[in-house]
Amino acid sequence: MLLQALVVAVVLCIVGLRVYRRRQQLRRIAAHFGGPQPHWLLGNLLEYPANDIPGIFERMVSMHVDYGKDLFNWGLGNDHMVVVSSAANVEKVAMAKKTQKSSIYEFIELWLGQGLLISKGEKWFQRRKIITPTFHFKILENFAEVFNSEADVLVENLRQHANSGREFDIYEPISLYALDSICTTSMGVAIHAQRDPTNQYVRDVKRMSELVLLRIFHVLASFPQVYWYLIPHAWEQRKLIGRLHAFTDAVIQKRRKQLLDSKQSGGRVSFDMNEDNLYSKRKETFLDLLLNVTVDGQPLSDLDIREEVDTFMFEGHDTTTSGIAFTFYQLAKHPDIQERLYQEIVHTLGPDYRTVPLTYSTLQNFKYLDMIVKESLRLLPPVSFIGRRLVEDLELNGVTIPAGTDITIPIYVIHRNPEVYPDPERFDPERFADESTQRRGPYDYIPFSIGSRNCIGQRYALMEMKITIIRLLSNYQILPGDTMSQVRLKTDLVLRPDKAIPIKIRERK
């Protein structure tokens, strides 16, 4: 017994010494960054209100006001991350030769798997190479027809609110519209979500995102196995993941059957990645590519396909929903800007402005709309924080940050730098006039991230946003709801309103 006690004591001393040395190393690094004084065990976790998702977001932002652009954020024990918003450090992190997604993304891996958002190394490079052609602008031209059609359904669905004088939440119908659009354009499957205002998939994605954020700021965040089996939120997560996977599996099987029926009836489904007219003739969807492509002579497995479909179903509908809905939020609050945009729509499209089909090339003529969308994405970027893990040591603020460190880049904060954007909370599309754009650096405006892991679907998102805005503004005047001043923001996986974006609409004569 005495020998066992001695061995345990020695082991504890060794572990304690290692923890102490690690803490001293981290203190030396933290001295080069801002941040609140940490609790000896809980770090800065006590800075964030428990189970208050909008409150967590507000504190994440206010820390930069209190402590500066670059922060050292402590977690439980020696768990930590570095948060950088200065342009010089954002460049170093985003453009590092080797980086991975930070540990935060591991919390969504059980849902999205090793899809393009999370995967790393050769797998990420291979998938990115395969998927990139599906977002070529010539293929995007084919999507315009879908966006036009689904936007017309949205216009009709909103007619029940026109001239009623009552506010309603614009976020939910936009979410259904965006889900229909991504399913039809990228999956080749129509699910008619706009006919079902209580769509289960949309609700599950929203709740899943909330649970991920609550897990990030939980005291057991560094102990995933303990969290996964003991915490009720994790039990709820497992049920949601089951339903989300069942939905995407159904989409995949439906499209697989359609392609099989097409082959049996003499149709042609093929993917020659080297064909000269790759973009001009191809009509297949993103999902078709996954179902037909081979890597080293082998087709993708069912799990490989579901990982990418889960990723694009989430990214392709949730982020665009945020971007579109918050643009209407800004237009409702600024009627003069809305009126100027309406006049641009009428002038550009002519007397049939409500019904003329919008195309990829048509959208290039809307200069003021482009400025509005960019300013909306500046103030309210759908992805407001991104994370990277260093694969190699990196110098920041005069100190070496060791490989393995998680870095957070707060896009929401970067876009509010008063040195770049005077009066940063003011909505001013003129910031993106040609002469103003020249005064910004490449790391001062990054709504779609930057570097090799930037958003592959940004042109898709911008096209969908612009067509939706034109269609709705052609038919309705957007007015602020009575409770608009009460809107609070929250960010889980995507920036969204805490409860709703309340607006009113008036039919244009």
C-alpha cells in the first residue's frame, strides 16, 4: 500500500509539474494579447452568461471593445484559444501554408462528418477539386431559373401579410425558400418546403446550431466523451442528428432513383471532367456529380456522399437565409435606401420589372444593389466567426504561437473597425462605391472568409440573394415591424435573430 501511494504521489507530482509549466508558457504568450483576467481553473468561461445565446454573442463582441483587437481567451484549466481581428494577424493565420479547422468544428462533425467544411489534408484538397466546377458561373446561369421560380412562390406566400398592418417574421419564410432552392439547384430534388411552414428540417438545423454553441461554452467542452454521455443537450443532439441524416439520405435516394430511371429509359448521365464544353452542356447537379464521380477508379461511398450533401444542405440554405433576411431588415430600417434601390430595379428592368426573368448577366447591371448587399454582409455577416488550428508554429504579436493552437477570427468584429469604417454601426452602402473600396485592405472585408478555405459557394449565395431582393422589392414595400427595435442577435453556426426579424409589407401599385 505504501509503495502504491508513493507511485501515485510521484505520478501526481509529474502531472502537476507539467500542468504548471504549461500554464507558465501560456502566461508568457497571453502577455502579448489583451483579455480579462482568468479564473485559476475556469479561465474566462465565467465571462459568458450561462445558456443565454444572445448574451454569449454580445460578450464575445464587447470583449474586443474592452481589451483590444487581439485576445487570449482561457478555457477550463489550460484550455485556451487566441482571437485575432487585426489585419496583420488575420493575414498570417488565414494565409498560413498549413492550417486546419479549429476544434470548435469537431462539435459538428457527428452531423456533417468529414465534408468539405471540416475535412483536411489530401481529402479536403481532393473534394474541393471535385466540387469546384459545380459552382462555375456558366452552371450558375442555369440556377437563375430556379431562383426566379422559387422567389415567385415566396412572393405569393407573403401576399397574405400585404397591407394588413401586422408585423410578421421574415426569417422563417426565407429559410423555407432557401431550402427549396438548394434542394432543386444542387440536389435535383424538389421538396416543396415553402408549402410546409413547419418544415422539420429547418427547425432541426436551427436547434442543432444552438446546441453546438451551448456545448462550446460548456464547462465540459474539453471533455467531449463525458459531455456526450452525461449532458441532456447531447442526448437531444443525438436525436436531431438522426433526423437530419434521415432527411438527407431520403434526398440522396430520391435522386439516385431518378438517375437510374433516366438510364433505363435511354437517358445519359456521365461526367467527363476533361471535356472541352464541360460547363456549357452539363445539366447535372452537385449531387449528380457525387453519385457519378470516381476517385482513383473508385466511386464515393454512401457516407462520403452524405457528408458533402449534409454540408451543402446546411451551408447552402442557412447562410443565405441569414444574408437575405438581414438585408430586408436593413431596407426596412432605411426607406430612403430602399426607394433608391426600387428605382434602380424599375430603371434597369423596364415596365415588366415584376415578371422579367432575372439572369446571371442581368444582375451585373445592378450597381446599387451590389453596394447594398455588400454593406449588409459587412454589418451582419452570416458566418460571423471562423476558426483555424495551427499546423505549424506562427509568430503573432512578437511571440511564437505553437502548432496545435486554435485561432478564432471574428469577422463580425473585423467589419466594425472604426479605422476602416467610420461610424461603423451606420448602414451606408456608399462605403462600397468604387472610390471607397480602394481604401480597404484585403483583410478588412471577408464575409466569405479568405484564403484557401474560403466559401466555395459565394457566387451562388450572392446570386440567390440578389434575385430574391429584386423579386420581393418589385412587389412589396418593406416596412419595419413594431418590435424591430427589440431584435437581438445570436450566433451559433450562423448569425441569426434571437427570435424573429419583424417586418410589415405593403403591396406596390
